[in-house]
Amino acid sequence: MTKLIHLMIVAVALACAPHATAQDQVPVRVDARVTGVVGPAVEIDVGTEHGVEPGDRVLLFPPGRGRIEGAIGTVTEQRAKLVLSNTDGLTPGTPCEVHVPAARAGPSEDDEHPPWERPVEDFDPEQPLLTPGYVRAAAERDMDFRGRLYAQYDWTRDDEGSSSEHELGRTGLDMAVRNPFGRGGELDFDVELWTRSFEGDDADDEDESRLRLDRFSYVYGGVRETPQRVQGGRFLQNEFPELGVLDGAEYTRRLDNGDRVGFSAGFMPELNEDFESGDDFQTSVYYTHTAGENQELEAGAAFQKTWHEGESDRDLLVGKLRFRPRRGLYFWSTARVDHYGSEDEAKSSGFELTDLNLGATVTSTAGDGVSLTASQIRFPELLRDEFTPVTAQELADNELNRVGVSGWKHVAKNVRLSARIDRWDDDDSSGTSGEIAGSVRDLLWDRGELSLALFDSGGEFSDTQGARITARGTTKKGFWSVQWEIADFAQSRFDGDQESLTQHRLRASWDMNVGRDWSVSVFGEERFGDEQDSRTLGLYLQRSF
């Protein structure tokens, strides 16, 4: 049933597709790095100055996982945010890329400016060359909209041991309507239908579908001529995404000196596939200070109070810092501090730092860079069911610390080297992981790249060493990629054949744009080796408007 539903949706979407009115456009890949992950919210270090706009497709490449796909949500000049249903494996420093239309990314170094088609008319040499421009207020502009309609279908068959098949389909509409009521506001919504089925020889079959509303809100103000910003509905809180998704309202006022102050109130949906709401209520207040001609410094603090089913739950303090003293140098930090009282059982009364993230990135005009990250995480004591259930002892004692450094450098015109190393430890164990990679462009084929990566990971129960070879290319129609990975897993405290496992992963993908609005992605993946025999096929279709 899952396959049928989504193949029908894809077929209808293709049948309704308008004929392309322009030549197929291959987007430009803009390299980026993750600078923060808070719940479903992910922040990356590129923005409008790189040609990035809401709705642009994002591919993220966390170590040890396949690529994650998403779309840009909100954008500032130097940063962008997106919301993902699954952020497992994503940490600050994770590499990613944004697909930006070539026209928006700007001309390349080889492009020549076309000749002027119209002469300058009515030119008065007595008048200044540049005269003040007139910008219409938001309420004076015509209503318009932007968004994307997407469909995804993945099929997996696993023949290791007993056979099983798993299907996953997602179809959604992510859309924003600007000035819908003639007052300059914006109506924003994101709705998704997902279906999943499982058939196995040794397990009961499953087939389920759900319709989930991820966002539905109206925002007014927050533009140059309006110092107030009001947003109501279901949305990820704007000023402090660390406070989570809200079914309620948020008010922010920009002061004369550029600082912002505000508050929010409403219910917090549960972080599961249903996004149910009504059990957890929150209120918050916050203040953000900005400094510099282009707001190079941003520092803020927020306090959030929550109630679970009417009972007092969490007292949370949130702090944030963003500092970009010059182009190519970026510092950031977020912190969450919980306060516990006498009613809490696993935690002592007082304040506890439950989440700290620090990072710095230095990049050069040549595209070389270094990124440093550090984090510390503890489980907060909550009545709300927000995390994987843990024992009282784990709640009281568990602490995860992580430090990482990564760097990348162009050692020649078409040769790039990169490396990363991460160190983590908790109350029970510790481990280190690292990777070194090199890539060469335009060596065996034009507009192509060949790369080799060697990686190693060690922990309490297993050690992993492996290599990954990737070939990528760009044609007039899109991107293609072929990747082969081999890894050896040495597992301690295992007897027999499971003590050492060698596994392979072979993946091929093709991404293309059709006309101005359509993008299509297909991929196939084969996993084989010791205790591994599975294959996956996937299709992703998106129309932007």
C-alpha cells in the first residue's frame, strides 16, 4: 500500500508538471558546515551573501551515516537554519552542501558581462549618478508565495538471515504566502503525509500512515519599518530556537539601539511522529543584545518555565553568543542551564549546566579553513517525555563530553586535503574517531572530482577502520556520484564469527534539475559482507515555486 500511494502521488505530480520554459539549470554546490544542533533545528554557516534562500535543498554528510536531505528554512546574511525530523549523528562541524541556482550564486570567474541591450535614456549630467531609491513598505507589495512540493519514496530489502522488506514514503507541502491580508505579514505552513510498511518472514507485517502538521503560523512585523514582530500558530520559536516548537504565540520588539526583547507562551508538541500537543505548557522571556554596524556581535539570554499536565516541570535558562569580527572568522556558543528544587528526586537542588556547545571557524579567501568544537551534555530531569527513557542512576550521573577539530586546505589548484578528529568520553567509557581525506578535481574527467578517505573509530566495545572512495561529476543535466566504502569492525566481548566483521557499502546517485522549478534525485545502495546483505532504492522529487 505504501508503494502504491506514493507512486500515484509522484505520477500525478509529474503529469501536472508544466513544460520547462528555460533550459535545464544545474545548481551550484555551496559548501557549508553545521554550527549548531538543538532538537530538530540545525544551523549552518552560509546565508544570503552566498546566494542561499529559503527552500534551497541541503545535503548533510554526518560520519557513519548516509546523507541526510533537508531544505533551508530561515536565512540571515551569514547563517541559515533548517528543521529535520531526525538529527541523529549531526554534530557541529558536520560537512554539508546547499544547492543554489547558478543565476543566484552569481557569475563565475570565466563569465563575461553581456553587452548592454538598452542605452541610458534621459541622462542629466547635472544630477547625481546614484539617487535615493524608494522601497515600498511590506503592506504595499502584492501578495505572492514561495514554497516547495516534494515526494520521497525509499524501498529496502534485507536478505541477511530471514528476508524482510521496508518501504517509506513522504509527501509534503512547505509554503509561505507573503502579504496574504494586505498588512505585510506572512502565512507559513508545512504539512507532510508519511507512510511506512514492513513485511518480514519472522515478524508481523506493519502498515501505517500519518498526516503531520509541522508548521502553521502567521507572522506580522519584524521588518525595517515595523519594530514589533508577532507570530502565532505552530512554529519553531524564532528568537531562541533552543526553546523548541510552540503551539502558541511569540512577541518580539526591536529597541532603538537594535537590541530585541520579547516573550512567548503556548503548548509544546511532543517530539515524536505524531507531534501531539496539549500536555506541556510553557512561557518564556528573552533579551538579545546586538553590536556593530552589521550586528557582528549577538548575545542573548532567555528563561523558560514549563508545566506538564498542569504540574510544574522545567526551569530553564538559555544563553547564546554569535560573534563575527570579520569575514572568515566566526565564534558561537549556546548553553542551557536547568534549575532544580526540592521536588526533584534525581538531581540536587540548585543550577546545573545541562547542554553547552562552543565553536569557532576560521576560513580564508582561498576557501581553506579550520573548525573547533566542544560540547558537554547531561540528561535533565523532566516530567515531559522528551528523551529516551533512562534509569535514575543514569539521570543523576551521566555526562557526555566531546571535543573536535577539523580542517581543510587547497594544496594546489585542484587538490584539496581535509582531516578531522573527535574525542568523546562519558561516565563509562571514552573513544576517538578521525578521518583524513584528499580530493582531486578535473583529473580523469572534466567538472569531476575523485576523493579517497581513510577513517578510524575506537570505543569501549568496537574499533572500526575503513576507507571510502567517491567519484563525483557535473554534467549539463545535473550531478552524479558513485561511492564505495569498506570497513572492518573488531568487536570486543564477542565470540565466534562476530568478533571481526568486514562490510561493504556501494552507493550511486543522480541529482538533476528540470527547467527552473523541478529537481529529481534517484539513488541505489547495496550493503554486503559479513552478516550484511541488503539493498535500497530511493526517489526524491521536488517542485519549487
